[in-house]
Amino acid sequence: MTLAPHHEAVERAGHVEVRGTDYIPDDERQGHPRALFWVWMSANVTYLYFVIGGSLMLLGLTLWEALVISVVGNIWWLLIGWLATSGPAAGTPTVMIMRSMFGVRGNKVFGAGLGVLIGLFYEIVNIALATMASWALLDHIGVSTTDAIKWVSLVIVTLASFVISVFGHATILKLSPIFTAILAVCFIALAAFVFGSANFNYTTEALPPADHFAMIMLGLVIVASNPISWGTSADYARYLPKETSKRGVIIYTALGSAIPAVLITALGAIAGTAIDMTDPQISLEAIVPSWFYVVFLGLIVLSSITNNVLVAYSTGLYFQELSARTKRSVTVIITGAAAFAASAWLLFAAPSFIDTLNAALELGVTIMCPLITVYGLDIWLRKNRYDGLELNRTDSQSKFWYSSGIFWPGMIAMVASTTVAVLAADTTLYVGPISEALNGADLSSIIAPILAAVIYVT
């Protein structure tokens, strides 16, 4: 393993980060876990939660059920905080730490491979949301959105989504508090208008008990899908000193994420009592002043971009594990180009954006739940003692080479639990036989982590 010279590797805001998947020496570690609060806050003050909150109302749930689900589904952020503690311990990103769970070669599939796919999905969602909002904004101010204008908007949004990620960790830390402040002010103003129009006596047609339970479970899956997609939390904590407080890392990561996630999801649910949340981007125009609708559309664009900053950064690290000779900044650009192409299909060719989004979120749980469960257990079993230099070795003498580069307990846990989770899933596109036998109840988010844990521990 070759480390960059110290004078080149020290990261600075506004400069392209040198480090990627390699180990960060102790003399380059600095900072306090409180900085993680702003990193995660800026990424989670996002419009996607507003859409998710509205989707709960479309399931036929009561407002109070939706509000409870908004809280319960986001408890998963505590586990993401726990995963983040492995960053300072190992001094290397999530994708390298996963070698301890799957082996050097197995990690190419269940670490890097899945990470790239999951990351690309969320990059695509963010680009699509921001681009559609930019189209609506242009229409609102009187600019004709021809096909050419739409393509230009897509290109601009894509470039804005990835430029900060190319610069890397120090620049993300520097800009996060600024983005958080801007977005928070806008969402507070939005909340005032939503509360002014909300119907807190909102009622919905009662569902049969079995169907009602199924919708509650589906709602939990949709809400939980976002926190459990952030198994990359170690990426943003790895520059902290090794002796950094674990409690501090957990608290600042979890609170920075959960506070906006819960509040904005709840706000989306409340908005669902007043407007049709099938297309909130359009429907919301009926309850906010014309001048604020422009601000709201800008809010969607900016929040989607800030969320993509972390997504693109981690996806670049995952891809670097697959292509070790490629610089991190270049892998961010490569994955960004792939996300651009897929976003173009979603925007110009997909039959329904909201249906595609919900189906992907629901099915994503079947993979992500067992993945972060195995990760969290590995931290516990090893007492969070990771050797970052050893994790970066790829030769057969590596401690994490295991059996021909594969750690079978991790591989078997993932294959078995994911398979069962798919069979227990209930999505808009697919209903598994286990879910069908339970009248449509989706228990994938419960069954998958339990099965993964049992297999991995035993």
C-alpha cells in the first residue's frame, strides 16, 4: 500500500481531497464529533422526506399513525451512529471496513458492489427530484421548458450535485453549516404555511384490520428505507482522532440526521391532510403564496443537491474499491456520469416517477437491512478494534483474506437473509409469498435483520 506524502495528504477546504480508501495516519486526524451534526443535518434537511411523509397518507393511514411511523421508522439512525464509530477506530472508509465482514474478495460483491448500486439509486433520485423542481420553477417564472431547456437543466443539476463531492471531506465539513442554515429557514417557513392549511381532524375510510396492519408495516418500511441506506457513516468520521468519544460520534450523527428526518417526514404527512400528495410539488402551490412557491421549488433543488453531496462522496469510495488504481475524485465523476444517464431515463422514459421511487425504496430494504445489521454486529463482536492498515492489504497474507478471500459467515448471512426478505416483501411492483400469506404485511425489515444476526453470530 502506498500512502500519499504527508504534505499532500493533509486535507483543506477548497482543495481536492487526496485520500480515498487508503488509511489515514494518526497525525492527519483532527476535529470533534460535533462537526458530524452539521454534516448529517445538511444532508437530511431534504425534500425527499416531505415526499415520504406524504406517501404515508396515500397508504390510507390516519395522521396520527403517520406521525408515529415518522418517529419509529427513523430510530434506525441510532444504528447509523453506531456504525460511524468504526470510522475513527479504523481510519479508513466503510467500504474497507467491510472487508472484515466479507473478506477481501467477498467485499467486492456485498461491500463495494452493493454500495455502488445503492449509492447510484439515491444519486438518481436526488438528481430527478432537483431537475423536476427546476422545470417547475422555470414554468412558474414564465420560461418555456422546451426539451432543450429540460436537458440543460438536467446537466446543470447533475454538475452541481457532484462538484462538492469531487473536492471531498474538508469542503463538505466547511459548507455543511451554511447549507443547513439556508435549508432550515426555508423549511420553517414552509411549515408555517402547511400548518395554516392543515386539517387536524382529517379522516380516511377505514381499512379492514389485515389491510390496515399491512399498510402500517409498509409505511414503516418506506420511512426506514432512508436511514438504513446510510451505512456509509464511517466515511465522514474517519478523519477524527482514534480516541474520539464513541458516544459523541453516535449522538451527533444520529441527532443531526434524525431531527430533520422526523420533522420533515411529519410535515409531509400533515400536508397530506390538505393537498393531494401524489404530486406535492404541484399541489403545494395551492396553499403557499406565489412568492414562496418560487422559494419552495428552489428548496427542492438545493436540498436534493446537498443530500447528493454525501451520497456521491461515499459512492465514489465504493467504486474506488472496485477500481483501486482510480483516484477518488475520478470515481465520483464516473459514478456521476452513470447517475446522469439513469436520471435521464427516469425523467424522460419511466412510466411513473413516484411509483418507481416507492418500489425501489421498498425493495431496497431487503438488501440494506441485513447489510447494516451484519456491519453493526461486526463492530460489537470485534469491540470496534479495527486495524486500518491491515484492512487495506489485498494479498493472501492479509488478516482479512480468510478462505480464498471470502468470509463465509458474512456471505451466507447476506444471501440467506436477503432471500427471505424478498419473499416477505410487499411492494407496488412485487408481493412475496410470505407477505401474501400474511394478507400483504411486509415483515422484511423485521425478518431480515434477525436472520442475518443469527447466522452471522453463529
